[in-house]
Amino acid sequence: MISVCMAAYNGEKYIIEQINSILIQLGTEDELIISDDGSKDKTLELIRAIEDKRIKLYENKGMHGYAHNFENALKQSAGDFIFFSDQDDVWLPNKVETMLPHLKVDNFVISDAYICNDKLEIKDRISTWRKYKKGYIRNLYKSIYAGCTCAFTKKIKDYSLPFPANLYIQHDTWIGLLSELKFNVMSIDEPLILYRRHNNNTSGAGSRSNKTTFFMIRYRIVLLAETLRRFIFRQI
């Protein structure tokens, strides 16, 4: 069974296009979990209008923010294989069929992605500036994990939950680093999504960080402490 976990927030402009690109690749027993973080536009209305039992909509009542909205979706998932999805991208038609065989062998799989503008005109590939290389220290220093390109097994889901309360951004980096420590990570060079960049993006993949040096150092210290704590004290 596949669970697709999507975090939603004021996504009325693009979310239906993304949902349609996902559902066409899922089986009848699979699920699309959507966690909404308090949208004030027509996001919830649009989702509820879709008559598909595979869609399971939850309103996030816990800690708010991008990472913890994904955490809420992940908590609701029941699948053996979990895919993360942003609300404004479009999955290419072969995404699931390409990644699923690898998930049956490996635990954490990353693909490449086309970076597009708001009209889905292709401008670049994520791998041109952030190509995956194995290793915990390497990825702690410079993370390459873009959640929208990632899929993983239930074993990783169980190991990564709950997220640390002070993990205020980058849920994908948290799960990716834990996977480097405990599981097997592999990458697919083929782009499998159209990663849409626009003025209202929440995630930062495909663009330069605007965070201060102090912030990034402090954040890496938090990640180091929290991932090592989980590695030492949590058994698989």
C-alpha cells in the first residue's frame, strides 16, 4: 500500500492539478493524506469537492509550520511505502512506477526534478546545483534532500516520528539524516516531478537560502544533537 503525504496551506491555485497528477498513479487501496495547516482560501473547499475515497483530509491541530504539517500527515499514513508531496508541483506520469521497485530493496529513495516557473516551463534540474552524495556528515553540512523528491518505507516513518519540537524547518533533512545513520539511501538520476517555483513557495529547494550564517550553524547543531539522540536511544 502507498501513502502520499501532502502538506497544504493556502494552495487553491495549484493543488487540484497536483492532486490529479498523483491520483492517476495510485491503486484503489492506496491513499493521499492531506494535512491542512489552517488555510484561509478555498483549499479545503476544493479538496472536499473531489469525490475520491483515497483522499483523506486532516486539519492540523498540533504544532503549526511546514515541517510539523508534514509530520501530521505522516502520522495519519497507513502505507508500507510513503511519498512526500508539495501542494503546487506536478508529478510526472512515471514517478510511482519508477520509484516503487527501488523502495522494495532500499529504504529511502530520492529522484531528480525539473525546476519550473509558475507556468511549468522547465528552467533547470535540481541536480545541477544539489546532487545527492552519500554520507551523514556530508549531508549535515549541506543537505540535498528535497522532500517532494523523496519516498521511504514505513520502517523509516516509525523511526522518525515524532519529530523534535525544535525542528522548526526541513522535515526532509531530519528524515534523510536519520536514514543515512540507520538505513540505505539511494538516488535516481531521472527527474520525476515538475517542481514549481513561484512567489508563494514554502519550501526552499531550487533556490539560494536567505538564512543568516548564525542561523544555519545553530540549525546544524540542533540537527546533529537530535539525530544522534534518536540514533543512540531509539531502536529500529
